[in-house]
Amino acid sequence: MKLRRHFLTLLAALPLLPAMVKAQAAALKATPQDALGPFYPTKWDGEIDNDLLAFAGKSFAKGTPLAITGRVLATDGKPLAGAVVEIWQTDDIGKYRHPGDDGEGPAKRGFQGFGQTTTDAEGRYSFRTLKPVRYETRPPHVHFKVVAARHRQLVTQLYFAGESAERGRDFMFSKERDRLTITTNTQRDGDRDGVAAQFDLVLERV
């Protein structure tokens, strides 16, 4: 009798299986957390926007321009509007705008050093920045921090395909670097050759 009830229960569930499979396939994996690093900006005031190459009336003309675009999403695939996205990174000579590194050196050279933006209704964000260079033994990377209501704060890093660290000397914590590594495409930035990349960020609900 119990076996018959179990069999009937399975039969009743069969029409629901395609929807269940589809729902599971639609679920996204949260972006891996990574190290905050020692050079998170000490203050977020003044000229802080999403264009790091235009600062204090100057246009930073060194290095390779990098356009980063993407979406901030929940694990169910829904866009997160109003999420605050922050980035910080080195300039063309591997220096951070931070008291613990080169202080205001990057800013004096015309590079903003860190930026902040808010996602639109579709969860989209964008930054115009510089493709970073190696920092000591670390490969080129861009730090990210994302804050969205009712979701776990994300701290992570973006890496570039083909750029590796000296073995054993990278403090990067994530064991899923492949999910944080992007391939760039060539793109013009005004009269300069630049690169572009897409980097979507997925946050877990709390």
C-alpha cells in the first residue's frame, strides 16, 4: 500500500519536473568572495564617479583605457537596481591612491584611483578606467565591492586572462579564480586604443 502511494505521488509530480529543472538551471552561482586587500580607500568624498580617467580637470593619457560593464544580479537572475558598486586599483606604474602606498600620487598624475556608481533599473553598471599593471608579485587586478539591500555584501576582484602571479606569492583567497577572470576585447577610447570587458556580479540574499 505504501509503495502504491509512493508511486502515485511520483506520477503526480511528473508534470512539474520540467519547471523544476528549468528553475534549477536558472539559478546563478554567487560571485566568489575575495580578499579586500590592504588598500581599500580611506574615504569616499570629493570627485568620486565612474570615470577614473577624467579627474580634477585632467585627462589621464597613460596606459591602456579599460571599459568595464556588467550587471549586478541576484542568484535567481533578477537585476538588483540601486546597488552601489565600488572599484579601486593601481595606476599605470602600479601605485594605489592610498596612504599606505603612493598616497595622492596617482591623483596628482591625473588618475582618480577609485570610483563608485549605482546600478540602473536593469542592474547595469559601467566604469571607464585603466587596465592595471602588476602590483609587486600580484597579477593585474581590479578590486570590487558591491552593496545591495537585503543581499550579502560582495568583496571580490577581477583578473585578466593570460596574466598570472608568481607561484605561491599571491594572497588571493578565492579558489575559483577562473570565475573571476575575464577576456578583454579591443575598443577605441576616443583617439586611443583601449580594451573592454564584461563582468557580471551575483549576490546572495541574506
